[in-house]
Amino acid sequence: MQIADAAYRANTAKTNRIWEGGNFTVNLHTSPTGVDKLADYIFKTLMSPFGSLNITNPPLTDKEDIKLLYGPRQQNTSQTVTGAPYSSKNINPGGQTNKTASGAVDGTLDFSRPAPPLLSQLSDSQIEKGMFNDLNYLFAKLNNVYSLDEAGVYQARVSSQNNLFNATEQSSAALAPKILAVNCRNGICFEGTEGLTINDKTSDDVKIPVSPSRVTLKFYAYADMNQMPIRDVKIDWGDGSSPIQLSGYFRNHRGKTTGTKCDFQSVGGEFNAKKYCYIKTASYNTVTHKEVYGTEKPTNKECQSVNDCKNIDQCLPENIAPNFGQIVDKTCDNAYFRADYSYQCVKDSANFVPASQCPSDLAFKEGCCKYTPKVQVKDNWGWCNGVCGDANSPGKTGCYDRRQITGNTYDDECFPLDSGAWTPFGGSSPKSIIVAPK
């Protein structure tokens, strides 16, 4: 099964679920109706790398080799059942199972265990459909399915095309990337409200009495823990020039926050003797098997009371990171994005306005130029910040690039400069950079 998209050289994983530290567990089932569950088939990401499985009592010969999730290549092609979790099936009359790797509760595979009775009763298409359902727990997009023919060549499986899926549009505006202003006090920088920081201002116009003039833009930005990484960062300076676009694989950038409490933390079912600061964040609940937002999780900062929890980093060491998007120096940086730019105000230019629309300062007596820069961040699922459309739009009131499903250029709500898929300076109450003419 092809998880990676060759055109974009990337996959669309639910990143927190395939992360080893996410502790994601799901019962795999091969019945498309979900009625018949094979409790022995348990996918666990507790082992590394991402979802690999420990193996006990492996086959003795290559002909009994089995293609596993991260295992060796199948040698006996006639035994392969496309999509079977950890099994092979021969082509003899009756379709009896030849050799099966049964999953134990701890996530290991044991080739000496008998095959679950249900497996031999299912058709190839049923097994395949069940695996599609299971992959949807871990990936938002399945690009193709291949089968290995007798010549040892992988061929696209035509009968599987209707079962391919792209669930990226099932996200929402609430899970789209966030862009926050930078508030610094005494060299310590915190996340502010939605918006940008220009020359250390977040909610007031920036007045510059000379031209040309230089400004410094700062902002924090982060993608949802399952929709990592950030793929695009765009800056439109608002002066008619083309937006700056950085495309790649970017970490979340987070600022400091204030802890919610100082308390003991449980380690292996026992409480540590030390108290630690807790922060509000997001994580995966291993009891309810759902992502939880707004939950409290411990950090590595020791404390005696909540008064000690005022300047807390949100990117943390991997062993205590609450989710995939907050692993320091891997998926997350305790730093902000920064960009510098120079404005030059010219009379009668598109951004020039008369003195009546400018501040009363002497420098603006002949008029001024007004600019409102804005920023856009897109995640790995094609969602970007901002407000777009309505309940009937591709992303509802969120902003979503649906081209990956339709191929239609007009289905990218993140593309138009005049759309709501941007966060302007000033956030919901846009402000201006006011520059005196040259």
C-alpha cells in the first residue's frame, strides 16, 4: 500500500499516532463491518521505529517468509494475501492457512501460534477492506495499492482504487495552524493573542517618520499534533510586492507560557516525590483512545508552588513531551519566526493616502503610506490559518486546500491574496504600519 505521495515526496500521517511516544493502540480488524474483531491483531506504537513489531519464533526458510509492517520482503508470492495483517495464505483447495504470525497482546509476533479461525474464512477483498479501515487510524491519505505478481513486479491493484481514501478534509478550522503575536518582557518572550508583532507592537499602529524604513516582523506558529509538519510559510508585506513563500518541512515555533498548577506527577503508577509545573496542552488519551485538547500535562520544571511556574517552555524533551508537536529540537523550537523588511513611501503610490487619513504628527503633514502585512502558515494536511467561506465551502469556515482531492486550482482556499486565509498585523482588529513619504 502506497502511503507516500510521489508528487509531493511526503506522506500524510496522523503524526502523533505514529510517534512512538504517542502510545497509540488500536485493535486491528479484518472484517469491513467491524463486527468480527481479531483481538490478537493489535497495532501498538510502543516499539520503535514507529509501529514496528518484535518477532519471536521466526520462520526457518525464505519460502515461509512473511511481509510484515516493517518486516522482510515476501519471497513466496503465491502465498501473499494483500492487506492481511501478519499472515500468508496458500492457493491449495480450501484455502487453508499455510503459515501465520499471530500478534500477542504485548505487540510481538509469534509464528508458532495457530492462525485465528476467522482469517481463513475471509476473502481477499474483505481482508483488504479491513486493512484500509485500520490504516485510516494512522494515515489521513492512502494513495495506491499494489500487488506482487508471479514475475516479482509490483502492479497497481485496479480492484482497490475505490477503497483509496483522503481524509484530510475531515479536519476542521479548530485544528488548523495557529499564528500568535510575540510578547517579550525583560528578554523573556511569551505567546500573545492571534496576530503578529511589528517593531515590538501587536495591537497599535506602527508610526515611522522617515522613508525608507526597516521593520521587524515576529510571530509564533504551530500545526496540530496530528497534522505536522508545517509545509508553507507565506508573508505578504502589503505593499503590492509578491508574497515571500518558504516551502519545506518546518518545526512548530512556540513561546513561553504560564503554568496552570504545581503538583506531583505519576511515574509508572507511583507519584514522584518532587513537584513539577503543569501546562495546558493537547495529548492522546490512552483510556478513551481520543485526542484531548486543553488538558494539563507536567513539564520538567520543578516547583514548590504555582508561583514558580511563570516562564515555562512548551517545547520539551521527548520523554516528557505531551504530544508529537512539542518535542524540543525535533518537531518544536522554543523560538519565534522573524523577518525583516524595508518600506519606502512614495507619493501617489497605491499605499499613499492624504494627510487627513494620517496621524497628526508633523512628519505626516504631506500624507503617508499605510501597510498591513499578513502571514499564512499551511500544515501537512493542506489546512492554513484564517477564516474562509461558509458551511458549504471545502473547509467549512476554515481554510483548506482541496486540490489534492479534486485537482481543481480553484479549490485552494489558501491561495488568493484577498481571501481570509491570512492572519494580519493586529489580528481580528487589523493595524497599519504608517510611513512618512520620502
